[in-house]
Amino acid sequence: MSEELKGAMHYFEFRGRCPFCDMLQQEFQDDERIIAENKSFLAFCPFVSSFPFEMCILPRAHGSDFALIGAEAIKDLGRILKEVLLRLRVTLSDPSYNFIVHTAPIETREREEYHWRIELIPKLTKVAGFEWGTGFYINPTPPELAAKALREAALPV
């Protein structure tokens, strides 16, 4: 976590903006990796994903602390989370997955450089020797193809 915070601070000092807000704008601009969206959130397969069908749910509004989201955003989070998990289940036959909430450490200040988010990583591959030895991950599924498959999933009515 400290590496992530340091990286976000370095980017903020260099660009004067939150890196995750820039990521959000880039995903809207590219429009290839988006899975679902609503008033408060965007769900997408991140550019240069480490794992097949890796997903990120990022709030549209900047905020560093997951615990500070409002009532309407909570409802929108529930809706988008339900949708992406259903898409994942339909597309990949209900795989196991890791669910990670990235949030700023507990403190009294808002971090301009950090943006909370949820990361979903289906357990489809195994981290093995190459990944352990180099720190680089082999992802056989480009995020653009993963997002397309998830978007096109025939959801039950």
C-alpha cells in the first residue's frame, strides 16, 4: 500500500492531478475497456492488466476514503458491483475471484493525490516462476477483449 501511495504522490507532484482521475478520463476517452457505468462509478478492465479479466470499479468523483461515500453512491456501488459480478459469472462460468478495496489510510485529511477503488481479479491463471522471479505478469487476454466479452454477456432478465 505504501508503494501505491508514494506512486500517487509522485504523479501528483509531477502533474498536479490525481493519477486515478486521469485514468478515469483516459478510460472514457478510449471507451474500449469500459464494462459498465452509472452516475457514480465506472467499471473497466485496466490498461495493461496483470491478470485476465481483471476489473476496476472507480468512483467518478474524487475521494480517497471508501468510508466517506454518500448514500446515493452506496446504492450506485451496489448496482454496478451486482452487474459486473453477474457479467463475470455469465462470461466465465462463475469463477473464484479476489476482491480488493483500495482506500487511503485512516487519517483526518483528504488526499488529493489518491482515489479509492475496488479491484476484482478472477482466479483464472497461476502466478508461477516467471512472475515470481521477475515481478512481471503474463496476461494472455488483452483488457480490450475481456471488456468486450463482459459487455456482451447475455444477462438473465
